[in-house]
Amino acid sequence: MDSVLTSIGLPVALGIIMFGLGLSLTPGDFSRVAKHPKAVVVALLCQIVALPAVCLALVLLFRLPPVLAVGMMLLAASPGGTTANLYSHLFRGDVALNISLTAINSVLAVVTLPLITNLAIGYFLPGNDELGLQLAKSVEVFAIVLIPIVLGMLVRWWRSGFADRMDKPVRIASVVILVIVIAGAIVENRELLLENAGRLAGITIAFCLLSLTVGYLVPRLLRVNSTQAVASSFEIGIHNATLAIVIAQTVIGSVEMSLPAAVYGVLMFFIALAFGFLIRERGSAETDAAAIAVPTVRRVAQPPGS
């Protein structure tokens, strides 16, 4: 828990990821909410309100031990990861909306993540004074999440050409460093991970599927268009597991609490990929149905004898 890998490697990897996110952001990504207020508000309500409720229900249903239960709630409180943008692009979502949601969610997480995590600790671990995100630790969350993003945005504002050139190398470097660090962390804590992997596989799969489904169906039921619903689905369904791991291990100081995010972070890629193909087929079917319906409407509208 106090190894160099945990105390330095994980925060550095996350910092590079968040800096890379900042390099891709402009103030317009935050103001875009005014252009698509309905899609943004629906997605944010799903992320901040619906998902913690869904996660709590799953935790109680699966009867997780208290520390793992808090770890699941910490994962649920984490904002969408930058991987959501890639999946949204692959499955024809509104990537611009994804970028805006990631930016806004990352800012809101400074408040919502400590709040939800502390409520979970108070419920599942009452009287535990060692764990929790008090003011000083909440400031750490702020520093981990926002400072690299702000630095990246400042670089883009100051040297936009340099930011464009650095975007791809930073993305590649963040992936490489992240894989190395997480692989090292898995090896270092393999016994603890193997001991709990079976217990956590079912709930993390269920949580990922429900997150993706809520993120897609709720906007569609509220008449948000399909490309924005796809963006919302991946933004809500693909959580920033790295952030959850860093908060659990380096801020709260619990390797066990980081296990749900670690298991989720591996399984999520495959579940999101399968879900993407599923909603793409659904979108194709809706398009075909609309194409068939339009000529029929036109024929009915024609006057007699035409």
C-alpha cells in the first residue's frame, strides 16, 4: 500500500491522463451545455443521482463486505473516463457532447465524489475514523482531478499548435504508463485480488451493464436524439476506474477498497464493446423503420387522382 508504485506511480499516471484531457479541452466545451441543455442535464442527473442509487441497490443485493461496498460506491461516484470518447466515436455517438460531459463531470466530481464516498463510509463503516475524505483529503481529490486538467487547458490556450502536436503522444504515454502501473499493482496485490475477484465479477458486470443501459434508455425515453443517447451511454457507463483506484489507495489508504475499480477496469472494455454493437444494431433498425415509414406517410398525404 505504501510502495513507490502506489504512492507515486498511480498518481503520476492519472495526472498524465487528466493533463491529456485538458489538452483536448477549450472553454467552449463547457459552454456547449447551452446548445444541448436537455442532453447534458439528463446525462448529469443519471450520473450523479441514478447511478449511486443503482450501485447501492446492487451492493445490498450482492451483500458485499463493508470495505468492498464503499469501493463500489466510490467507483459509482467517479466521473466518466476519457475512454468513453473513443467508444462514442466508434459507435457514432456525439463525441463533442462526450467531451463536454467529461469536462463538467470532472469539475462536479470534486464535490460529488467526496460526498458520496463519505456517505457510503458512514453507512457501511459507521464509527471508522481512519477511512474517509475529510477536508484535507478532499483538497487532494481537487488537486488530483482538476489541476492537471487546468494545466492542459492553459497549454492549449497558450500554445494551441503545441497542444495539437502533443495530444497523440500524451495519449500514448498515458496508456503505456497506466498499463505498466496497473500491471505492477495487480502483481503486487495479486493474492488479495484473486481472493475477491470471483465475488466482485458479478456485481461489476451488472453495474457496468446497468450504467450503460441507464445512460442510453433514459435519454431516449426523454426524447434525446440517438447520437446524443449513445454519447450519454458511454459517458455514464464507462467510469474513470483509474481515479477510483488512486483515491482509494493513495488518498484514503485502502488497497482493498480499490479492488472493485480494478476488476471493473478490466471487464468494462469488453462489456462496453458488446453493448456498443447492440445499440448500433438497434440504431440501424430504427433508421430502417423510419425510412420505410416516410414514403407511406407521403403516399397517404397525396390528393386523390394524383
